[in-house]
Amino acid sequence: MKSVFRALAAVGLLLSFSVAAANQLAEGTVKRIDAPSQRVMLAHGPLPSIGMGSMTMMFKVRDAAMLKPLKVGDKVRFQVEDIGGNFTITRIEARR
Ligand SMILES: [Cu+2]
């Protein structure tokens, strides 16, 4: 019985590690905001969660309201996920 609990604890620990990795925020700088198309151009650092190196590119944001507090030049932390083949920002916050 004890070993079952130990196995469950190990699985729980692994799950919490992978969740932590997935929630890790990437760093970027806002280069352009395209509100009508719900996109933002970021110069971003490495994005290990989607296997991408540093570059400048456009991202779709999950919700247009996420763009409202942002302005060009802002340093941001963000989270990007592959949603149906589109790299989509699911969280973004300016660092001020
Ligand atoms: Cu990129």
C-alpha cells in the first residue's frame, strides 16, 4: 500500500513540474500592435515550450482585450501556446 502512495506522490510531483514548465513566462518587447487583427509583434527571447529561438514575429492573442494595456516599447512577459496550429498568446503582462 505504501508503494502505491509513493507512486502517486511521484506522479503528482512530475505533473506539478510539467505544469510549472508550461506556465513559465517568456520575455519580449512590443514592436507593433495590430488591434483589428488581434495581433501583436514581439521581439522575443527563446520559447522552449514551443521549440522556438529568439526572433521578432507576430502573435495572435487569445482575447483582443489583452492588447489594451500594451504600448509599443513595453517590455513584457508572456505565455504562448500552440492552439490549433496557431501560436497564440494566452497571457501577457507589461513589466513596469
Ligand atoms: Cu518566434
